[in-house]
Amino acid sequence: MSVPNEFDPESIKAKSAPEMGMYRAEVSTAEPMKSVLESNPEIYFVPPQRGSQWGEWEFQPGSYYDTTTGAKHPEWAQHSLPQPSKDIEQLRRDMVEWGYCKIEDALSVDQITVIRERVLEQAEGERLAGIAQKTPSGQNINCCVNKGRCFEQLIEQHSAAMQGGPLVEQLVTEALGVGWICTSLIAAISLEGGVPQALHQDQGNALDSRSPMTVNVLTAITDVDENNGGTLLIPGSHTALSDAVRENRPVGKLPPAINLDAKAGTVVITDGRILHGTGINHTTEPRIVMLNGMQKPWMRQQENWMLSVRPEVLRRASPKLLHRMGYQATTGTQTNEGHGFGARGIPGEAAGATVAFRLAADAGEYLRVGELSSASTGEELGANYTLREVVGAARQGGQSAPVGITSMRLPTGEG
């Protein structure tokens, strides 16, 4: 029997020129960055020959990286840019208007000390092990969840690591909606002589959205300012760019960037659509910020938590931490062999808990359901499939047992 010509690849190709496609403008657009760079070329190009000159820096208006803080900048000083605050109403206004807000004293002095010491120790250990991730600006520590209990707690905004955690969580929930998850936790260390980062947006899709799809919870572990690589950003660019995309018009000339200034212990929440980048550290001391990205639960995460997280971290993880890392399925996301369909995606919901599959795999005990039929043997039909154990435990455990699936045998050991 011949295959209809309409299914022939060459026939399909002949009728599928780029201009024939559905939604071609939306899925192929290079905006807003195309017109941003055409109108503002200086925000992306970093001349390599300047690399040896960063130490000779002084404020030069017009260069996106040779800039200063908002309060000192001649084009921004007259504006009421975000100031450190604990007032939730002010923080909301700052987020909506400027695309970022500063939560004052979100970490206590003791909490800052714990995280700073752990970051510096880990950075040195990774350097000595020959596995340090060097960046143009300095050094990054990735997958921090494996590298200290304080980092696990930071992902949760737990009060043990972040005294202002409840306020941070409320603001992130208002920005992203209930059920948001964590995309990654990175310690970003800027060092003397580093190169500035091109300005960019963290939110790589739905740039025409009226509200953010992603936010970054930036925690200053050292003081940051124009001298040591305070994050470069253009206040208000989150709406300037998204409005242009939504209205199908090019982005024109943007105002200059400023350096973020914040005392250690300040949490800065930034809208994923705001133009930003790492500044230049002109000092001999490392500048440390924790970058904790949060996003809508249906988006693919930056860190592949399913593969990267250590078993002992998973075994001791709280329901909230497991949810943040994506180990809580919903009907439309992260189901495992079908387990999770019908779940609501809330922390501690046994109907969507998937961590037991990973732990079984670590122990070499994950038995997946394969081909079955009426001809299958009794042994095949009655096999101890991991899915059977997880579903049975979920039915017994109700709505509150992700790792607390106490009725099922969980693997032990490093794996």
C-alpha cells in the first residue's frame, strides 16, 4: 500500500517555506534584543583591548560598564529609585515601576557570616581540585544545594538562613503566582581584573508578558557598589522591552545603566525581563552574591536537579526544598511513569512526589515498567516495579509524604 504523497518529506518541505509557517513572526522573532542592540550597541560589545585597563577606571558617561550607582548618576539622581526597605507596600511599588526592589537586612550578620565563609571555602576547594568554574568576571560555584546546609535553606528562604524569608516568599509569589520553583542557586564571585558582562535578560521567553515569568533573588553576601562589581542594570527596562515586543515595535534608545548598590544581607529581587549584567570589580577583595533564580513551574530549569542533587540531600530535604527543585509533579509537568497526573503540585503532596524514583535509581533498584501483555508471565506481571511501590505509598500516605513515604523501602547509602 503506497503512502499518500502529502506525507512525503519532500512534499511537506516544498510547502513549508519559512513564510508559510503558522505564528512565524512570534516564534522566529529576534526581538527585543535585535532592536535593543541596533539602538544601543554599547550595551553588548566589550572591547577585548580594554581588559588590561579596568584598573584605570573612572566614571565615563556613555559607557554602560563605566558607570556608577543611581544616587550618583547624573541621569538617574533625580529619580526615586529603589532604596533598602522592609515595607512590603514600598517593595511592591519598586518591583512594578523599576523591575527590582531591595529588602533591607533580609539576612542577619550571623547568617551573612555563615554563607560567606562557606562560599569562600568551597571556592578554594574547587580551585585546588582543578574543577573551579572560571568566568570572565571571576568564579562561579554551581549547584550549591550539594555544598552546604546553609544553601539548602537559602533555596527555601528558611528563617535559619534568611531572616527575611517570609517577606521574600510573599513578593515572589505575587510576581510568579503560587507553585513557583527554583531554577538554580549559584554563588557568583567577581574578582579584580574581571571583564564586565553584556547586558541581557534572564527571561528567555514570553517577553511580551505583562508580568514576569522569572525573577532572581539576589542576595548580597558582601557589600556591593560601583567599585567592586555591583550588578549593572537599567531601571525600568523590564517594561520598556516587554511593551515594545507586545506592541510589535522596535526598542529605541534606552537610558544608561547603573551599578546596583546594596549592603551585605540585602536581598534584591529582580524581574526576569530587566536588562542587567555583572559589573567590574576594581578592588582586591572578592564580591560575592548568591543568585537564586525562581520561575513558573512549567518552565525548564537551569539546573538539572533530577540528575545533579546528591542522594543525602534528597533524603533529608524538606517538602518545600523538594518542591523548589522540581520533585513535585503536577498533571502537566514532571510526571514520572504517569505518577503525578492529577496532582496539584504543592509541597508535600504524595500524589505528585517523585523523589523516590530518583533514590531508587541511585541505589540501582529502580525497576521501570516495560512491555507487558496478556502473554506476560506471572513473574513479569507481579514484579516489584518502583511505580507500584510509589503509588501504593502515596495512597497510604495521603497528601503529605514526599520523602516521608515511610511505608515504602527507600534506598540507603551514597549510590
